[in-house]
Amino acid sequence: MEIIGNPDRVFPIFFGVWVILGAASFYLFYISKDVERKKRLFKPFLAVTGVLFLGFIWAMGFPPFILAIAAPMTVLIMYLNSRMIRFCDQCGGTTMQQMPFSPPKHCTHCGARL
């Protein structure tokens, strides 16, 4: 009853964890207006989800070269998310820049400068 290396057993766990993380992030970063909590938790949340994603790739038994490709891509995605998502001190809203490689300058909810 080995789980590691058995995608049929690992994927349902991966899917369940990802649904929970998605719901938690939606509440924490989009519904909640607590800017300080958003700023405090955002980068650790990115790190935890990145490590979990890579851990699930490993646990599903993908070949090492897939992990070698996925690791830098995951780090790049984490970096881009940290640059493109900002939290407004005025209204507590979450603003995500649609133009890659450029952080947002104004809140899309209230127009305040970020």
C-alpha cells in the first residue's frame, strides 16, 4: 500500500490539498480586507504552495528530469506572482497586474497609488 510513486493514490490527495489551498487563498487574499495579514502571509503562502507542488510531482513518481524542469518554472511563477500581485493600503483590495514583468501602480478597486 505504498503511496509514493503511485499517481492513482497521490493525485486525489494533491487535488484535495489544491482545492483547500485555493479556497484559503481566495478568502485570505481576495475576500479579506486585512492588508497587514495579506502582506505578512503572501510570500510564505507562495513558498509553501511551490514546495507542495514540487513535492507532489516527486510523490507521483515523475522522472527526475521532470522535477529538474518543474523546479525553476515553479520558482519563476512564484517570483512573477510576488511582483504582479499587490495589496491596497487604502481599501484592502488585491490588485493583480495583467502585464507581465511590471508591478501594478494603482488599485483596480479604489484607484489609490500602490
